Amino acid sequence: MAYCPKCRVEYRTEIDFCTDCSADLVDVLPPELPEDYDDTDWVEAHVFPGTLYAKMAVELLIQEEISAYTISHFGGASLGISGAEYVGSGAVVMVLERDLEEAIKILEPMVEELPGSSDSDYQEDYDD
């Protein structure tokens, strides 16, 4: 089964994104959200050059017990087109604001290994 990490809805495995919030589905649900959770508590941790990298990042964060999900920047997802990597089909990894600093530390080694990435590029994203 597949799950929406944001809505926590269960989907069949052939579905790739949540029909309610467009988040990419994951195989394992992240830890439960805090009781005082508010939808505005989600912030961008990093924009990845593809959905595959973003899904890997979400899995890494979930292993570290940080709630996370990804949203594809590819507009075709709303048309039911999913599962493919297209040039420019970036994906955003979202985390709760309270976990942002820890998530950045966890993701930093992965981001540094991405093609075309450098330490300075990653840090510049968060210095602005």
C-alpha cells in the first residue's frame, strides 16, 4: 500500500500522488503529527532536481522520525501523469517548521552529492 504523508490516507500501490493535497505518496507513514499541528506549520526544506531524489530525502527524514512529504513541481501530476522524470520536474521536500534545522542537517550530505551541487549552493539557499 501507499500512503499520503500529509493526509495519512491509504492508497493502492499504483497511485503515485494524493488526490487531496498532491503530495507524493510514501511506502511508510511518517511519525504522527503533534496535536497542536496546523497546516501552516509546513515549510520547505529543500527543492530537489527530481521526484526520485525528493522521495529518497523523505524516506531518510522519516527514518530519523521527522515528518516530511514531497510535492512535485511537474504540472502533469494534476492530469494524472506521474511516475516519470522530466527535465525541470523538481520536487519540494516539506517538513514541520520546528524540524527544519534538523532536517537541513540530515539532508546536507545527500544534497552535496547531487549532480551540479556544491556546499556553497546549498548554503546560499538558506542564507537568503
